[in-house]
Amino acid sequence: MAGRINDEDVKAVRDAVPIDAVVSEYLSLRNAGGGNLKGLCPFHDEKSPSFQVSPAKGLFHCFGCQEGGDTITFVRKVDHLTFSEAVERLAAKAGITLRYEEGGYNPSHQRGERIRLIEAHKAAAEFYAGQLEGPEAEIGRRFLAERGFDQAAAGHFGIGYSPAGWDHLTRYLRGQGFTDKELITSGLAQDGRRGPVDRFRGRLMWPIRDIGGEVVGFGARRLREDDNGPKYLNTPETPVYRKSQVLYGIDLAKKDIAKASRAVVVEGYTDVMACHLAGITTAVATCGTSFGQDHIKILRRLLMDNGSARVIFTFDGDAAGQKAALRAFEDDQKFAAETYIAIAPDGMDPCDLRLAKGDDAVADLVEPRTPLFEFALRQIVSRYDLETPAGRAAALDEAGPVVARIKSASSQHEVAVQLAGMLGILDTQFVVRRVAQLARWARERGGEPGPAPRRTDGPGPAVETSAPRFSGPALNLRSPAFTTERELLKLALQRPELVSPAFDAYGSDEFTAAPYAAVREAIEEAGGAELGADLGMDYLTRVRDAAPDDTVRAMVTELAVEAIRRRTVDEVYAGEQLVKVRLRAVERRIRDLQGTFTRVAAQGDQQQLSSVQNELWVLQQYDRSLRNNGAEAL
């Protein structure tokens, strides 16, 4: 069983790796004001950015799905790691050597499974790359050269060669300390009659990396005629490799995709290479599967779905390529980006095109020319005889529902007019009305749901979904009391030096919203705001650790990341929030005592009546002092 990582080392890792640097490996971030950054949340689907990162505090929070935490939490959630695995990955990035308690550190037994599998793939990639230089790999080098790829290109993409023997890689990895179980689980080896044997033999090897740059699998190209296996053999599904969730080349393309707001989707590994070498560094490809919803999620986080974002699909001009294009169109409406299709006039893929006509021809190919919806409609319409009324009507019956799926009303109208032109129907308004009718029927049947409800009760960005964070009534931030309590807690978490020591004298009962009272208790449990003024970023970690459950912890993170409502945050503003919360608490207590006074007076208990009257007088004087003197009266 793995030893526990030393607490000081965990803290060192948390402090050493900037959260914005880690998050930006997975999604595009832009300025959100107040020192924060924002992007599309990697944990749920959304159209407008509600995911915020605070580099100064080392925290992230999504105002849509309520996920939040520090750098370690982000890596755990985004890559589905254990706590130890996430710390180990970040430690490796920062060059920090971890110490383990409960028996010390044993690299072959005390690493998480995912980390071990990643390390096995890294070692395998290095092994294969080295083998490409040997005599046996001449056939692989010739294959690359014939397609216009030299040694430098092979090195840039990490291409390697798997020896034709049964267990070359297996024996190498065993020598590196990996167990047979790990080799089988990783997909690098498979069971043979006498134990594990190499899965890939005598093939050209492309390492497949995730968006973070880790090798998670391989694509293997057949080279010899006596190889009876498939033309391309990919790593099977493993704990670290899901073919529907990876895009070949995404590690190399992600920064340029985010920068240019453009992604080019091609069909094969050599096509990605050809595009990149021709200057199209935003090219990616699927790995042995059709382009689907999980691939869309990866690209949307990088593209940020702004109005100028474009996704260009390149497909072969044959029937299979057209079918792939139509499959891509089925998911078109899941992009906010504009989608296009690029097919070379002679049907060549980017790799062949580069060989035949050079880099400029590849660059010209991926300049968007035909919107994907237009291509899909033309494919549908081409199957009908448009010279007859019956043919035009049948084409409209099939193409109309396709146009009706377009969510933007203005775009739907424009495409409907185009469809009328394709069909040769002079009454364009008839087609427009027909498409609108189909769209309405689909919504009524639930086939094409309208926009999801948007949250309006919080200061964070509007989002598509809203999940209750606490049982009981939802927070209504139109309530001045809740707004002020929220603002005071944000100050106590983000600028504790401005509200201490006064804040630490506030009871949790002075916060009328249950979530806010729970956060107040967590701050007290962590040592209070006055201690926080001296601890820096460690203070937020202490408060989050003091939270009794994930729900309160999420609220702490949200308040720590959310921008304070005032542009200039100083002692005067902090004092105003302290006074407002205290005043409302005093007013509530005065109302309670006035009710008690009336009840006791009716009972005739003079001693209790005098006690209530004295307390009421003291509170009324305090109320007057707070109103007249502000924070000085605290």
C-alpha cells in the first residue's frame, strides 16, 4: 500500500506550480478582471465561460457546476487521478522529490496505477524511438521518406519502430522495473503461451499523447506484406487511453488552436504531420474512431467558442469520406464555432497533397470554402430528381429537419432560404415556414430542447445549468442581507487584513444564510481572519480543510475566487460591510426582544421584564452608535 506523502511536500508542490499554468494546458484562458482568468469549464458543457481561475490565490471555481479547489484538485478531477497521483504528477513537473511516510518511498510499489502506466508508455516511446535508428527499421524509415518525412520530422513527432521479435519491449520494460501486470494493463503487452508478449511487432509507431503531453497510447502502421494484422493497430482501451477522448497531435496543436481560434481535423497521423510541416499547426486527428462528442469537448475548451472560431474538417472525396463528413455534421450544433469542410479537388488527403503539390497546396486546402451544413444538404439533395415536383418535395422532407436543427433562428432562416435555392423552389417563404414548423414540432416533442434556464441569482457569469448547493431555499442574492453577508465573507477570505480583528468577533448566527454561516464557522475553525492576514495562501488551504464537507468546501472556493463588487477595495469598504452585517444582526435581536418584552409584560413578571428592558436599551444604543460612527463603533 502506498505511503502517505509528507504534508510539507504536498504544500511545496501546491505552492510551486502556478494554477493558471496547469489549467491553461487543458483550456484557453482569458482575462476576467480583478486578477482572475476565465474559460469554458472542463467539467461540464457550457456556451459562455463560467470557470474562473485566481492565480493569486491558487484556486479555481466554476459558477456553473460548482466544481472548485486548488491545483491538486484540478489535476485530480480533470485526469481522474487519486490525490497521491495528482501530487506526484505536479511534483514531477516542478522537480520536487517527494517523501513518503509509513514505510518510506519505493518507486516500484508506491506509485499510483495511472502514474505507473504513464511512465511505462513514456519508457516505451523512448524505446521505440531508439529502435527507429537501427538496421531492422530501414523499412520504416523508407516508409516515412516516401511520404516526405525526414529524420527531423520523425523526431518532432516522436515516431518509433517496434522490433519484429516477440518480447523486445516486454524484456526492456521488465528491466525498467515494470511488472507483467502493468504491461498487460497498459496495453503494451498481451498474454502469450509463455507469458506476456509485445502487442506491437514490426510496425512504425506513433505515440499518442493526451492534452497534457503525456503518452497514453500508440498507433502502429503495418509495414510488411506478411503482417496479417490490420493496417493500423491502436492501443486497446486502458485506464489511461480512451480513443473517443484523445486527439492525435493535440499536445502540439493546443496553443495554436487557442491563439488562432481555429482547429483543423484530419483523418490520419501522416495527415497531421503533413499539415504541421506545411505550417498548419492547428491540425489534429482522431485515433481509430469517428469524430464525436468527447472530441468536441476537447476542442471547445481550446476554442472558447467565440464568434470567430472555426473548425475545418478534411475528408477524402470518396464515399467513405463523405459519410464521415455527414457523421461530423450530426454533431455540428454542439459547436458554437463555425464548421467547414475541405476536400481536395482530386480527392487527395493532406499527406498525398503535400507530396504531389507541396506545402502551399496543403495550406490552400484547409482555407475554409464550404460550410459543413451546406455540404451535408448538397449530399442529401443530390439523391433526388429535382426536375419533378415529387422529387423536390421528397428532398425537402429529408433536408428540412436537418435545417430545423440549427439553433440560431437567424442562421436557420438564412439556410432555409439557401435550401430553397438548392431545390429550385421559387417560393422561398414556403420553405422557411416549413423549416420553422419542423423546428417548433421538434421542440414540442422534446427532440430539440430550447436553451436551458440561466442562473440569475448570483454574481458569477450566467450559465446553462444551476445545481443547488445546499438543502433548503436557494440563495436569493437580490436580498441585500445575503449580498452583504457574501461580500463580507469574500473580504474575510481574500483580504483578511482589512476585516480583522473585528470579523473574528462575529458569530455564525450573524449570517442569515445557512451556507454563509457554515463558511463563517470554517474560518473560525481555521484560526480566524486575523491569523489569515499573516498566513497568505496557506490561509485559504486551512479554511478549505476546515470545511465539514465538500459542499461547504465548494462554497469557500467560490467566495475565494469570486471578484469583490467594489473596484477599489480598502478599509473603508471593508468597514461598511462589517457594519451592515452587524446592524442587521442587531436589528433582528431588537425585534426579538421587543416581542419578548410584550409577552413578558402581559405575564406580569417584573424581574424578567426589567432584564429584557435593560438588554433592549443597550442594543438600541449600540444600533444608534453603529449608524452614527460606523466601523469605529465595532
